[in-house]
Amino acid sequence: MGDLAAIILAAGKGTRMKSELVKVMHPLAGVPMVAWPVEAARQAGASRMVLVVGHQADTIREHFAGTENMAFALQEEQLGTGHAVASAAAPLDGFRGRVLILCGDVPLIRAETLQGMIAAHGASGAALTVLTTRLENPFGYGRIIRGFDGRVIRIVEEKDATPEERGRNEVNAGIYCAEAAFLFDAVKRIGNDNAQGEYYLTDIVTMANERGLRCTAHPVADPMEVMGVNDRAQLAEAGRFARQRINGALMLDGVTIVDPAAAYIDRGVTVGRDTTIHPGVHLSGETRIGEGCVIESGAVIKGSTLGDGCVVEPGAMIRSCRLGSRVMVKAGTVMEDAVIHDHTAIGPMAHLRPGTELMAHVKIGNFVETKKITMGEGSKASHLTYLGDASIGSNVNVGCGTITCNYDGVRKHRTVIEDDVFVGSDVQFVAPVTIGRNSLIAAGTTVTRDVPPDSLAIARTPQVNKDGWKLKKRD
């Protein structure tokens, strides 16, 4: 719809949030609150957008930098919604289509609702259409005043309403569709003769009627869709409804969510069919979960990609990682910025630090820590081991208690272990060292020099037995 533009009002500070961060940038299901109405407008067909900014304008601009067809208008003084829309006139100079007006703190509005309002607006021939809803307790909202023919003749704010007007329960949702020519002419003429001394956008309803133009209401059935967020309690409530939508859509696409109320999945996360998500799971960032996976209770996955058939056991933390298919991540494992290939088993209680890459069929066992290593196909380190700054080949066995001593107090050094090496328990590699292929490192050895291929390396103090020493010591 090339004849549709959108203005999103996001200039207010939001003092009731009691935060150093401007209200509309508080996260809701993984993205700033204001990103929700922006995306709804885009899905509804808006080809041009203007974001009206004020408080922390640079923070908002930075988040949306590079967004296609997005312009910004600065409202230096927040003098009301009418003043905010007037601030957006310059970026839309010459535009003659329809304009959606949305609020950056009304995040749950759906694109389908906006499309319905746009269609109704066009069919009615209206100059202005107002989105409305009905509330059991409308306190604080502007009331819709209709004429005998059902048209909207005026919107009156709470503080300016008479007792009879306050008794009405149809309220203004703060979302509009207007013809551009009428809108930008009208907002230039708004006055501020009201209890707040502000320029109310709602005054354009009266202006439309005075000019003999049609102004209609488009009701939305679910009041939560037009819920405004003013404090952290309302933000949490909006987050609950946002997650309901996200989880509901995933379940309709073939994902099993054992308890939808206890699965915390952010907007933008994708999950393949036949994957099962247990209670207490957190999926955030640009996370991609393949098909047929099992994500067990308490797992936290951030900005990571998991292939098909992966299993993540309880309490695992996976951040900025890429996993292949059929990877088993056992309980309590922590992984960050790692690349894990197919058919690999990790943990329990392992710690894979940035720069780790494990090839297929690798096993990392309990209480193993890795950093900046590559580990070849079929290799394993089963328990209680630290491997840092190392290149480890294929089919290498790393025994319990092995350490790569990679730091000399000034610089880091690498350890190279070639294919088919067997490393016994309690071995220290004092880097830089290279272990040739098919070698064996005896248990308890401290390796300080390179080991040739096909060799045995052993470095131990000879054992001495003193017969009867214990008895003599007792006597």
C-alpha cells in the first residue's frame, strides 16, 4: 500500500517507569516496546514511517538506524499529541495518502486490526477514523462522544469531561487513520485551551465535524490490544500477553510447549516443528531451534542456532553458539560463542568459553572447561580438564585432570595435539608444545618439550618404597 504512511509517537520520557531509560525503549519480549507498533504498521502496509522522538532521541535513533523508509521527527518540547503529530509533518511533506497514527507505548496492537481499520476507513469515505474500545473502568481515558447517526462528533479527555460524559465506557485507543491533507492542515490549527494546556490530537475530531467531514469509530473487541504501558507493572502485564501470542503461534505451527504460561520466548525466535519446550525455558535474541529438539526445564538459550534433534538438559546456558544436529547438551552446562558440530555430547557442568569449536562425535564431559580450542572428530575429554588455546586433532583421548598451561604471566601460547594421541590422567602441557600423532603421554607427566610422532612421553619422579616406615614412625 504505497499510499499509506505511519506516524509513531515516542517522544515522552515516561516518568512513571522511574527509570533512567526512556519508556518506549524498555524491552518487551526481547525488543524495545516501540518496536512493536513499528512492526505492526509495517505489516499493515505502511510504506513510509516517521518516528517522533524527544527524550533520549539518540538512543531511539540508534536502535532504528538503517531501518528502511524510516524518518525521525524531533519534538523538543512535549506539548501534547497534536503537537507531536505536527512535528511529523515535514518528513511527510507532499504526501497525499492515508496516515496511521500509533503510540509507542501501545505495543500490543495487531497488524490485522490496523488493516481492518484502514479498510473500514476507505469504505466509509471518512476523513478520520478513530480506533476505540469499551472498558469496564474507563478512568483516565478520553471518552468517545457519538452523534445520533453513530458518527464520532467529539473526544473529551477525562479532566475535561462532565459527569455524564465520564459515565460512558467507549474510549479512545489513541490510534487513528486520517487523510493526510486533512490531518496536517488540522494539526496546525489545534489550540491548547484545556485543563492541561496541551495541544490535543483529539481536537481534530471536532474540526472534521465542523468542516462537514465524516469521522467514524472502528471498535476493537479486545481491550488488551490497545493497552497503554505507563509503569513496570503494566509492562509486565503486556509482556504476559505478548508471550501468549508468541507461544500460541508456535503451538499452531507444530511446537509442543508443555506449559505456555511458563515458557519465555522472545519475539523473533524461531522453533521447528516437533520440538518440545519444557517449563522455565528462556529463548531470546535471534535464536533458531531446529525440528525435533527437546529443550528441558530451566534452559537459557540466547542468540544461538541449534540444528535438528538437539537435546538441551535442565539448567544449561547457551549464548551466541551454533550447534549442529543431534547435539546433547547436558545439565548445568554453560556455552558461549562456541561452534558445535553434529552428534556431539557436552557436559554435565561443562564450560565452553568463546572460541571453542568441536567437530562431529566429540565428547566433552563433566567439569571440563575449554577456551579458544578446536577439537577434531571423535576426540573426547571426559572430566575435570582445562583446555585453552589449543588445537586438538581427531580421535584424541584427553585424560582426567589434564591442563594446558597456556599463560606464562605475560603472553598466551598454544598447545598442538595431533591425531590419535592418548593423554593419560593428570597431565600438564606447558605451552608452546606440539604432540606428534599417535603418541602416548603417560599419566602424571608434565610436558615441556615437543613429543615426536609414535612416541611415549613420561616425566615422573622415581617411586621409592620404604618398608616398615609407618611402624617405625608410630614407635
